[in-house]
Amino acid sequence: TATVNPTPAPSSNIPRLTESLKLEHQFLRVPFEHYKKTIRANHRVVEKEMSAVISGVTDAAGSDLSPDDAVNHL
């Protein structure tokens, strides 16, 4: 049986490959940073809303409201 050895990339292609990877990194970094910023902002909004909901539920549970009034309060 013959063994097949993959041929390594010619040394002349390595600088081009390196430059290509650097270029791709730059094109991906900006959208990724925007994505992370959006995720952080959405996370803060969700935490704020959850805090408001929990506070509203706690207030409704601690008061002497009828079930319909409690639902309207929430």
C-alpha cells in the first residue's frame, strides 16, 4: 500500500494566507464588537424589566387586593 502525504503549502503562499487572515479578522471584529454591545444593552434592559416585574409581584402579593385588581396592578 502506498501512503499519501499531503503536500505542505508552498512557502510563497504563507505570507498571502497570513495577510488574508489579518484582513478577515478586521472585517469580523467590528460586527462582533457591535454584537457584544447589543447583547450587553439588551441584557441590561431584561434585568431592569425583570426587577420591575418581581417588584410588582411582591407588591401585589403583599397587599389586600382582589385577584382582578392584582392583575390590573401588574
